[in-house]
Amino acid sequence: MLIVGGNDTTRNSMTGGLLALSQFPEQHRKLRDDPALVTSLVPEIIRYVTPVIHMRRTAREDTELGGKEIRKGDKVVMWYVSGNRDPDAVEDPDSFIIDRPRPRQHLSFGFGIHRCVGNRLAELQLRILWEEILKRYPVIEVVGEAKRTYSNFIHGFRSMPVRIPMPN
């Protein structure tokens, strides 16, 4: 479950994080100047990229949510990207900010009893990846358009061309 469940999500978070750093070059400079920011970079990547688009559940009992009636047996969907870009919950939600206060307050791993069992593993993998990338290749340039996967479940990438300038 940990290996299969985290394969697409972590891989796409890696690519999406690199793309976000390319789109927000001031954040990339900030990271290169202070590699300790990897700790807050990782959850910001997970929030900003939001690799899982949604999750569907079945209501187990009648309830009301946000003024809407939900009946037992109704199908309900949580749109992770919507929660992660909610301006009432996240300040400046469409910006990629690697030193955001309380960076782990996002919905990408779900919540409560439906929280992702591999969340800490995903964070660990991404932290180690970025620590090692910064040591070896402080600059990675996105040199072409990222091609997205066609999926109604995973917010992913098929390819993204990059150039890694070799250090002198």
C-alpha cells in the first residue's frame, strides 16, 4: 500500500515542485540561499501541486454540511485542490511560498480517519530528494512545456524537459 499508493503521488510532487520553483524563481533563489527551507518546501510542494485531485466517499448517515443536506448513501467528493487553494483557509493560496507559516496545514493527505497512511513516508522521500538535489545540482532549468497526464484522479506529468548545468 505504501509503495503503490505513493508512487504516482510522490513522483508527480517531485516534478510539480521543480515546475513551481521554475515559475517562482524568487522562491528558488531563497531555497538555494537557505537549504534549511527544505523542511517547509516539502509541505508547500504537496499543497501547491496537490497530486491527488479528489476522493469520493459514501455518507454513512444523514447529516448537514455547509447548509446542504447529505443523506445516508449519498456520494460525496472532496476536491483536494479546492481545499488547498481556499483563500479562507490559506493566505495567498495561488502563490508558491516555501517559507509559508504553518506549511503542513493542507489537505493533500486527507484528514481524520481518511488521512493518508503514507504521508510521513512521502514527506521523507521529498525532503531527502530536495536535500540531495540542492547539494548536487543547485540549478535545474525547465526548458520546455510540461506535458500533463490525462487523469481524473492524479494531477500528474507525462514529461517535462529540463537542463542541468554542470557546476564548474
